[in-house]
Amino acid sequence: MGKAVGSVKLGNLYSGGKVRKRREWRGLRDTLYDYWRWLKIMKMLTAFLMHPHNVKGFLRYRWMLNYVAVPAMIDKHTVGLRGNHLRIAHEEYDLVAEDVAKLLDTAFRADRACGNDTELSKKIVVLDENEMFTIMGGFPTLKGISWETAAVYVAVLLHGDAVTHYLDVIQEMGVPGDVCPMPAAEAGVVIDDDIPVFGGCVIQCNTTCDGSLMGNGIMARRYEAEGIPVFQIAAPLRHLEEGVQEYAAQEIRNAIKFIEDSTGAKWDWNNYFECMKRFNEETQHRVSWMEMSKTDYPQVIGANLALYSETTYMAIAGRVQDFVEADRKISKLAEESYARKEMLVPEYRHRAIIWGVQAQYYTDFLPWLQNCWGILPLVDMLSLVYFDKVSEDDPEQAIYDIAKLYQEMIMRNRTHGGYEVLLDDLWRFCKEFDADMVILWEHISCKALDGMHGLFEERARELGIKLVWVNHDLMDPRVIGRQAIRDDVNRYMRSVLQEEPIDPSLENLDDEHAW
Ligand code: SF4
């Protein structure tokens, strides 16, 4: 019992409270491995709290409380996994957790309310949560830090309710309740004075939508009130068009000059190209995992692909060798499992493309899909980004590459750019990945995707693709809870396809209060 994939009724682990009844028994070898990884995470969290500035940060910022759920976050994304698949997931999540701990350590060390290290603060460039960090590859003496990633993006990943307080705060200030919760929560953190203050300058990007622009405007006012200069990269939205590329490149040249002028640092081509060599290798690994997913034996899929890809592509951007090392290990493990035809769950019933913007408070919905219904989340929209090789030695071309990457940031590359990237590409990927199903995240506050309903349905019907709409409100589980998300799938599977779940204990879960 427990060693084989699918041998445990996973719904029995839920207790109705914040944490599960018990840890999952995976057979002796895998349970010991999982426990050893858990101990390493606990060691890392303890080491983090040994620094006085981190203790101050923990007590000063309301959103820091969510970080007690780091081990639970890893558990919920490794549920049901065995053997190499468990090891792949730990390589990914543990490294991301370590990277976030470093981010927080630097932020609190520099923060005026905690460590107040003014020399360090001058060397920090503050970036948006949803922004490529590629530009920082040319500034090895500076640090790129996004406090939004720590306070909002990761906080909700750890604890579904993490930012509801900040959403209330910003709505009390008059921002409508139907604004996307991501920029609304970031602005709420600023209005609530829960923002760590540091930095030699700030580089914002016009991300994707009206909500993001609103949020950036509120933050820019705060930075400037603190004497921290702000530059806003206005990357073109019609990113497929050749005519906008010169303008986009000039925005990057201007941003580089702004950082140089604000910090005194000089752009370093050697370091930039070193980063891009790593970035290209990371892209190759990701593409090879996706190639495997086109076969009968996918290995790196679902949330494990999505969350790790978001980090490596956007936030790491080739700047950290540890991520390349992890990629190599993941590829080796995946190739071994592929050769042995190992499966993630006992039965594969449907091959799905996950499209639209995910519910950040329920990223473990993807493992639930595979464990409960045997629906394989092969690849998701946010992982399908820019795969072309970027220049490793030509400074002129490099500026255009950086500009292209800023235009093709995660989410932005599909929510903007025209119907080719949002609609046509979806059907192309269905064909390439031999998918018979699309799980379409319907983020109800995302203006960028609203209104496309009919177009998606019409084409899915023509192509014979099973299209399942899954409603959510990105970072506000009070609007649409986790069970309501699951019920969108449960209803479809039972009433349209007349199927029974692989693991019926997962169909209805008491996890409303879970982390
Ligand atoms: S999810 Fe939609 S509304 Fe929210 S930031 Fe992204 S594009 Fe904008």
C-alpha cells in the first residue's frame, strides 16, 4: 500500500482544517526521500529567521505570515507523485523556495523599516512582479528585486486567502471590485503601508491591462514620495508586428540608460551574454520536456511545469547557475522515466491543454485534474512563451532580443497580440500535443480574455475538442472557491462525458480553510 502510483485514496488526506490529517505514505523509499526534503526546507526557514532583519520583516509585514505555509505548498504540489516524478517536483519547488528566501533576505536587509542597509539599497533595482528580469543580466553589480512577487504572487501560492485583506483595503479606497485582483492587491499593499521601502531606482513595465497600469501608477507615486526614481517601459502590445520593434528596442536602451544614471553602474555585455547562454540552455530543456509531452509518456507537466517555468523564464532569466543545474537534473530524471514509460497516474483518459490565466489560489488544481479524473495537464498557456534562441554575442541584436522578451512576458504574450496568439495558437497546440481537451481558465476579472467565449466555443465544436470552462477570480477565493472550480470539471465529466473519477475520494473535498 502506498508505494505504487494511485494506490492511496488522496481525498482521505484532507482534514477540513488548514493542514492535512497526515503526510502521504508513498512507500518507504519515497516517503523517506520526501521527509528528507521536508527537513531541508525546515532548515532553510530556520536559517532565514536567524537574521534579525528577517525577524523584523516577519513581524512588520502582515503578508509574511503566509510563509509558514511553505512546506504545505510543496506538499500540495507533490501529492500523488512517486519515484522520479517526486524528485523532479522537489528539484523545482525547493529551488524556487530557496530563491524566494534569498529575495526576502535581500529585501529586508535593505528595507528602511528592517535592516536599513543603505549601501545595499542603492544597488537594488526594484522590478514588477510580472516583468522579465532580463535587463538585470547586464548589471552584475546590482540586484533586481520584486517585493510584489514576495508580498502578492508567492503569498497567494502559499495561502489562498493571503491578499483578501489588501483587496478590501483597495476597494475601500474606491477601486471597483471587478478589477483584476493581482494589480488590485499590489496597490492595496501600498495603500495599507505594507510595502518594504528600498531601492536605487524602479523599472516598471506596462504589463498587460488597465488594472496593471492602475496599480503601477499608485506604486510609482509611493516610490517617488520616498525619493526613488521610476522608469516605465512601455512595451508594445501588438508584439507580432515588425513595425513596433524599433520603438520597443529604444524603450530598452532608455531603460538601461536610466538604470546607469540612477545607480552609477555600467552595463556589462560580457555578463549579459553569460546570462543569455544560460537562458538559451534553460529554453532548450523546457522545449525538450514539452516534446516529451507530445508523446504517450509525458513527464514534466501541469503545475510542476507552469510554476517552475514562470520562475526560470521571467524572474531568473539566465542569471542563476543553480537553475541550469536543476534543469539538467530534471531532464535526466525525465529521460529515465520516459525510457521506462513511467506514468504519473494509473490511467490517462484525456490529454488537455490548459489555457487562460490560472487561479493563483488553486495552482494545485492541475495535480487534482490528473489524480481525480485522469486528465493530463500537458502544457499551460503561461508556459508557452518565447522559445527562439537569443543572441549570445551580438550587442545590436541583443537589444532587440530583450525588447522581444519584454513584449512576450508570461500572460502578456497571449492576452495581447491579437487573436492569432490567443485563439489560433490554442488549436495549433491541441494538434501538436495530440490533445482532445481544453481546460479554459475563465478569470472573471480579466478584461483581456473576457468576451472571447463564443469564439472559443465555436472553434472547439468544429474541431471536436472537449472544452471545459473553469471559473475563478485569480487571487480572491471568496468569489469562487476551490470546490466550485472542481465542480466545473466534475459536472462536465459526469453529465457530458458520463465518466466516473479514477479517485472518487477527490471529487468533493473539504479544503475551504486549507492553506
Ligand atoms: S490576469 Fe488579465 S486582468 Fe489580470 S493582470 Fe493578467 S491580463 Fe491583466
